[in-house]
Amino acid sequence: MAIENAYLPPEERRNAPRTPCHCIVDVVVDGRLYKEQAVDISDTGIFLKSKCRENYHVFDEIALSFQLPGQNPVKHSGIVARITEEGIGVLFTGIDYPDVNRLAPQIEALFEAL
């Protein structure tokens, strides 16, 4: 997360810029298929508008497939990172996040000091 994001409220903090996105996303969780509406997308995740938020729990592993206009179909794995009144925030998994990797040694050192 960029330093300038540290002073924003948690709901405004972002690891990557968001781009509005309006497409239908097939979501598979626990072997069940749901169709959700994408609201926005970034390099690290996607926010989905959902009327059935009770189908999801934070840390659920999910599979996503969708097609952005003018692009090839996309498949991603992800983890439900947050649930709001509007829908669910999904963090893509299986992607190398430079900021996370850069911080990992510092976090490990902090726990070693305890």
C-alpha cells in the first residue's frame, strides 16, 4: 500500500487503482455457481455487486470467470476479502504482488523480535 493511502479510512485504501467495470462474473464457491455484476477491477482484485451476500464468507476461496469488453475471457482464483452492504471484495490469488513481497521480510522480523 502506498504511503499516501495510510492516511485514508480503511474503505478508501487501495493497493492498485480501480477501474469501473460492468460485466457479469461467474463465481464458483463451494461447488455452487453464482452470477454477479462486477463494479470495478484492479490488478489485485475485483468488487462484485451481490444481492446474495449470505452465500459468501470472508476467506472463502472462489473461482471467477468473466470477459471484459474487447478482451479474451479471464479466469482467476481469489479469496473473499470483505463483504459490504453492496457486495463482496475479492483479492486475486496466484499473483505475485510486489508490495506484499517487499513487506514480508519486515513483518517476519517484527514477529521474530517478540
